[in-house]
Amino acid sequence: MREVKKVKTALRAVERWEEYLFRRAVGINFIVWAALFAGAGIITLKLGPMVFTWLVVVVAGLFATVYLFASAGLTIAQKKPLAPTVVRRRDILMAMMGSLAVLVLLFSAAYFGGYLGYPVALLLFLGIVGVVTYYTGRRYPEQLIFGIVLVATSPLIYVLGTGDVAYMSALALIALTAGAGGVYSLLAARRALIEKKQPRAR
């Protein structure tokens, strides 16, 4: 019985470590995107919308996403001797597919921005990214909330038109929502390392 308990304890420890790593990756990823959009907002405010600025934002954001989740997956793979079933190669693949989806949706936002207005299209398609990421990944609630908030507020930005106020409102909303999601993820990552006490059998 003691050996079985030791094995179960080891498996739970690896599972908590896995949850911590991916929660942490989600949190840092949110914060990176928040910083990128905030920086793009400042540049847009001073110099106006620039294709190069947004190209840098997209490339840097996608690189960060792939790097963070690939690193988490490789770190977990090192624990394979303890728990082979814990290794999730699917997570690395999903990170790459998610990055590709982000790229496609951002280009879609650029295309449909001519019809809806770029601030509205940016909110709408980034919101779709959040929802898609939630339903195709590990289903962390902050991803879904991020998506729903952006999609729900896109009509409000539409009312503002396509001027500087609309641009800055959209970028500020994205940065704040992503930043809040990142902080929540990092706090959840810390909680994941704390082992919950099992109820005693009566």
C-alpha cells in the first residue's frame, strides 16, 4: 500500500507541475500580448497606424506564444520517466496551430477592417481567437472571458467610428483584458502547485 501511495503522490506532483507550467505559459503569453498592443497603441497615437508596427506585433506575439508553450511541453517531457501519460505533445502542436489561427484571423481583421472599421475588426477577430483557443486547448476560463469581452464590446467600438478615439479605446480594451487574464493565469499557476488535502475516509 505504501508503494502505491508513493506512486500516486508522484503522479499528482507531476500533474500539478504540468498544470503550473501551462498556466504560467498562458499568463505570460497574455501579458506579452497586452504589452505589445499597449506599445502599438502608443505608436499609433503618436505616428498613426503603421503596417510595420503591426507586423512587429504579430511576429513578436506569435514567436512568444510558440516559445512559451513549446518550452512548457519540453520541460514536462523531461518528467516522462515518472509519468509517461502526462507528456502532452498535443499541447505543443496546439500552440503552433493556435498561432497559425491567430495569424489567419489577424489578416482577416485587416481585410474586413475596410468594411467594419479596423478597431471593430481587431476586437471581433481577437475575440474569436480567444474563444477558439478555449475550445481547442486546455479550456482555461480566462481565455473564454477574454474572447467574450472583446466580441461583446466590438459593437460599442463600432459606434465610435474609425477615428483615434476608436483605435485607442480598442487597443486599451485589448491590453487591459489580456493583462487581467495574464495576472489571473499566473495566480492560478501558483495555486496549482498547492496539493489539495484529500478528505479522510470515515
